[in-house]
Amino acid sequence: MFPLAFDQGWFGGIAIKVFRRLTWGDRILILLLMLISLGSFFFLPARGKNGRVIIQAEQGIIGLYSLDSPRRVISVSGPLGSSRVEIGGGRVRMLSSPCPNQVCTKAGWIEQQGQMICCVPNQVLIRIVGDESKENESSLHLDGVTR
Amino acid sequence: MAAIGRAFEVMQEIENQASKRIPSSLTSRINQAAGRGSIPVSADFFEMIKKSLEYSRLTEGAFDITIGAVTELYHFEDGQGTLPDPSAIRQKLPLVGYQQIQLDEERRTVGLGRPGAMIDLGGIAKGFAVNKAVESLKESGIKAGIVNAGGDIRLFGYKPGHKLWRIGIQHPRKPDQVIASLEITDQSIVTSGDYERFFIRGGVRYHHILDPKTGYPARGCQSVTIVSETATDAMSAGIFVLGPEKGMALIERLPQIEGLIIDREGKAFVSSGLRSRLVWRDSH
């Protein structure tokens, strides 16, 4: 598509003129930048599935859930009332919230590591962390199990 | 290391005195003398019996060490279990009743009033041993530690970096999973569950936490976890027998204990003081 569009219409004409005025150094630089930007896709965090959802409320972390768990709804109580968080199929969202502006429910689904939904009025924070993240590991470690 | 060795010795000594499987144990001798007289006991053992009476009174008899005569009929210890004949249970039930326990503080003796009655300290000895082990470690100058006797846990001090201990609570129906966890120190956490010692006959689960009033396994809960200053497995067992409603009411009435009750349907009830401390896990 790119080379085809190149010699069509007024934009194509300008592009060819600009390209002819570039030195070989400029062209190599452009090529390198393109390679780096394409290559960086490999370093993006993996999408969905292998993440962990951390739900925080006023008092701190209240739940740790696997992102790929079957669909479930978790109620979190905050100063305004009960917020409901839905997890399932590799993603998570704020299903309902007692807050006035509904910024959190309008945020929709999140599914990538590092993403978060924050409800400031009801003090609920939903975050996705990687399975290998330090925070995940330290919050999963147990010193003992009562049984 | 010597301190840890001493703590283990303390626990072993309690086991030796309390076990009904050891014929020379104080428990065995008290049972043999039931209805005939009292047996001189050690200071620790005397304290353990006194504590068990305290818990019997607190739980209005839901925890009762004299359930021993009935427990014996089930043979939980052989791994197979036996479903006793209802007439055998009816016959042994009148031997149950903590009021018959005779304590003589001055002579430090323990006796049972009814011939054939038996005490079973399985519901209190583990927690008692954990408390004694922690005392022993502290006396040896240990500043922080965790004592875990098969899931009855007590913690003191902090981990390196002034961190709290993190303890998981076993999911009552998923053996390799925890239902929740919490951060804790200078407290104990114990659980009584119907999944620890049980057998299944005709699709019915017969577990080791017997209701002293009926002689049959208590049916209200799957598990009860108690968080308190000292290890109180007697309390978790007693509340298990009381069931979710009465049990939670008792937890809320006692200021020094908090708890999590999983009822027979798997529904979780958390006491007010524990609600903000639990972190739920996947299996919840």
C-alpha cells in the first residue's frame, strides 16, 4: 500500500520530492527508526490471560484473582456503598458503582498488565499485574496455612 | 537452635500426657479411673483441663472433652472410620457432660464422675501445645517466630524488614487452595474443618467434630477459623458445633476473638473485626 500511495495524488508528489532531497544518512536513520518501532511490539506486555487482578479498597488489598478465572462478580464496599467488579475471560471491569460520575464504569474492560481502573469517590482501585511481577509474588507468598 | 529444640520438647511432653493412644498417658489413666477416683497430674495438664472447662462454659457445652466415649465408636484414627450403630451412640451419650469433671486445685488431681466416661483432648491439646511452645521460645529470648502444629498457628514478632506474617486459610472443599489470606502477628490463627478426619458412607460425610448433644458430626459448617491472642482450637471446634448463626453471635460477643465461618453451603461469614483484614483469593 505504501509504495502505491506514494506516486498518487498531490501527497504522493510531495512525498517523492522530499524523499529525493534526503541524504543516504537520513534514509538509513528513517529505516532504523522504523525497525526499532516495529521491533518494540515484541517488548509490549503480553495481552490478557496470564495476569492477576488486584482489587484495593480503603483498607488496602482485599482480593487477588487470576485474570482468566471463570466469570465472577466481586462486591467491594467503600464509603459510598458497594462497587461491583466483574472478572472473566481474561479481562476485568467495574460493573457498577455508587459514585456520581461513573467514570470507573465508563472505563469499560481492561485486560493488559499495567492497566488500572480507579474509582476515586468510592475508593476502589482495580489493577492488572503480571504473574511474574514482584508485587504479585510477594502478595501470593504465604508463611503458613491454617487448616 | 537449642531454643527450638526445647520448644519441640515442650510440645512432645504435652502430646505424651494428652494422647489417648498412649496407655500410660494422663488422659488414659484418668479414663481408666473414671467413676472410681482422681489422678494426680502435671501443672500444664491441669491448666489444659481448666481451659477446656472454660471453653465448655463459653460455648454452652458445644465444646466438651468428655465426648471421648462417643468419639471412640467412630474409629477416625484408623483412616477407615466406622459408622456406629445408633443404639451404641444412644448408650454412650449419657457419659458425655463436662460437669462431671472433678478438679482439685490443691492436690492437682483430675477425675471423671461417671464410670465408662472418657476425655478426648484432641480438640484442645494442639493449640495448648502451640501456646506453650511460643512461651518457651520467648523465654529463650527469641524475638520473632511462627509455631505451626498441623495448621494451628501462632505468630510473634516481625519478619525481617519489619514485615507481618502472611497466613493462608485452607479452602474447605479445594484441598490445595486457600480461600483467603491475612497479615498477622502476636496472634494465633486456628481452623476446625470437616475435611481433616472424615469418612463417607452412603454419600454422607462423617467427620470428627461431633456434637456433644447428639453424638453425630455437627452439620452447620464446613470450616471455622478463629483469630485470637492465643491458639484456641477448642473455640474453633466449639463454634463449628454451634453453627454459623449462634457461632458468629458468640464471636461478636467476645471482644478478644475474630473469626471466619464457612457454612454447609460454602457461604462465608466474617466477623466485624476481621472483615477489613482478609484478602480473598481465586478459590473464594
